[in-house]
Amino acid sequence: MRFVFAIVAFIAAAVMIGFGIAQRTVFLEPDRVSLSSSFTDEGDFIVVEPDALAAHPGKQTLTVSGSPDVFLAYGRTSDVQAWLADEPYSAVHYDADAEELVSELVVAEPDDVSEPPVGAEEPPTAVEPADTPPPSPVGSDLWLDEFSDKLTLSTTVDVPEGISVLIAAPGAEGAPSRLSIAWPLDNSTPWAGPLIVGGALVFLAGVALVLSGF
């Protein structure tokens, strides 16, 4: 009879240990969720809006690439908009229905110019200014923090509501072309350890039953 109990103990131990190991391997859930976006719109700046940063709970890990130099700063949304003024930029939002990041090119509309009165002489045509490089956001006192790196920049922040992220490529034409945002997930397996330890104890009990049977 002891041998029967020993066999049952071995089977139970194998199931417990196997299931405990599987929880930490094949059944292990991802430790983060990420969303990504690429940019083809013309514009020298990218603004990650608050709804995109809050797409999932937890700290945000932003990875930006696609230009020789990458610059990232974050500050209050109103300060970011004030700094941009009339500069065109790609605004990144979160589409909750599609569960993905979407972007759109934002271009400030020119002020309406009133028509001259009938019979009045038309003012001379202004000479269009030559193309000027975009302003550099590096070192602005509007940012709560800023980061820069070569080729690829990755940083983790924990920004509250009402904060936007500004991305640029100082000295280059156009903004970086790729953005990824990741948030941590709780993939802890509290039962894995007890199952493995319990399975080992049951296995030892089975060995004891076999030895006692002799």
C-alpha cells in the first residue's frame, strides 16, 4: 500500500513542480505593454499629448530614434504649446477604440489679411524671407527635464496629467521618425514558488514511503 501512496506522491510532485515552473516560463505574461508610431509628416517637432502618455497606467518608457541626434523634453502642455508658437509639429494621441497611437500634422493657420479698400493702391509685395532653421528647444527654462542622445534615446519618466513631451532632432531637417512608449505590467507569479517547494516536499514524502516499504 505504501508503494501505491508513493506513486501518487510522485505524480502529484511532478504536476506541482511542472506547473510551478510553467508559471515562470511558458505561462509567464509580458512584463510591459508598448505602443509605437512612425512619422512621415513634414515638421521639425513631435508632441506626445497627455492622453497618449496616459494610455496605460504606470511609468512611461519612451524610445525615440530615426535621426542623428535625438532630443526629448517634457513640461506643462501650455508651456510646450507656447514654446512652439507657430511651428508645425506632429501631435501624437491615443486612439482608445483602435488601441494604438495616432499622429496628425498641426500647422498654425495664418492670420486673415483684410482686403484694401476699392481704389486704394495695393501695398508692395513683401519679399519672402529665406528658409530659416527651426528654433532649438535645448536648454529652455520651460522644460521640467530634458534628455539628448545620439541615434536612439530611451528614458523612463513618470509624468502626471497635463504634461506633454516634446521631441526634436536639433541641427537636422525633420524630427525623429520612430517613437515607442512602454508601460510596466504586473506579471508576478505568487504561486510558482510555493508549488515548486510543495512539489519537492511531496516528492521527498514519496521517497520516504518507498524506503519504508522495504
